[in-house]
Amino acid sequence: MKKLFVFALSAAMMAGMCACENKNQPTDGQGNADSTEIQEEPNTTIYGICLELKKDSTLAMVNDNGDSISISLRLAFESGRVMGDINKGDRIIINSNGKQTEALSVVNQGMLLGNWTMPNPLDGSDEVGIAIKEGGIVEGIQQSVVTYRTWRIIDGQLELVSIREGGGQEEETNYYEITKLTKDSLIFKNDEDSYEYGRQKPRESYGREVKLEESSFDDFAM
């Protein structure tokens, strides 16, 4: 009889422990234990300032949160995914692996900013393009069909948000792969379109400079 009582007490204690354990588990909203755990995806896009690019392709930088980061650009260089020159003090955008130890692509943000134009593909009579500005602002240049709203680099791609004429004010988001970025050239593309821009140059003055001769005493002689 004593053994039976001890067995029953042990069973009750184990049942209580299981009940407490199940109580602490997440549920699916219907009281059932949910075996799936919500995990946040690692941030793979890093904005920051270049401090030093070493000979072994290791980049020392400080991100926008003020954290110092050391990250290898070896894969990005080997795959041709370094867009623009990288120098000390440059503001850069990196698409990295989950551990932020290896860069998959790099974009020189300072070099990306500016006015980019190309001949009008319809008749070539004028230049059309985009103006990429600080703070994610982007504007169209001589474009009446598309109104650009914002830009950013996400997962190594250029994201452009715009509204197309006749689209009912509905925003359209497109993603492009940047294939070339220099001080004078910007090329990006997706599966449907490819855009080849040159940096817009200031308009030159067409009037010739007129030089006046210095006056002399003879000019005023009577």
C-alpha cells in the first residue's frame, strides 16, 4: 500500500511539472503549443564611413550606429560587385553576409549621388534622367511620365519608388542591379530594362568673354 502511494505521488508531481512547462511554451492562439520560434533576420545592409581599406581587402569602417566593423571585401572584389572607388572618409553601403564578416557587394554612396542623364530614347533631342540626393530623395530630370519618390540600397540592389502617369497615384517599386559606377558613369538594369547614364555637366556659357582695352590719355585728347 505504501509503494502504491509513493508511485501515485510521483506521477502527480511529474504531471504538474509538465503542465508548468507547457504553460511557458508559446501557443498558436488556440491553446496549442507552437513549436515554431520567431527569429529576426540578420541585418545585411550596412551604412557607414570607410576608415581604412587594407591590402588584404579588409575594410575598417564605422557604421551609422557608431560601431566599429572589420569586414572582408574579397568576395565583392572577385565578383566585380564593388561599385565606385573606396577611399578613407567615403560613405559606403555594404550588403554583407548574416554575420557581417564578408561583403557581398559595396556601393560608394557619395559617388552615387548627383544628376545622371542620357539622351532622350524617343528622339534624342534632350537629356532625361534622375537626380539621386541625400536622405533617400530622388527626382526626375525632364521626365513627365514618371514622378520619382525615394531611393535606397537594399540587399545590394538599387530600389526606386515612383508613380507613373495614369497609374492612379499608386506607387511602383522597382529593383535594379548596379553594374557600373564611376565618377562619370552609372549603369543599372533589371530583367526588363537597362539604363546607361552619364553625370550631368554644368551648362557651358555660349557667349565669348569680351576683353576691354585699357584707356589711355590719348583717348581723351581734344
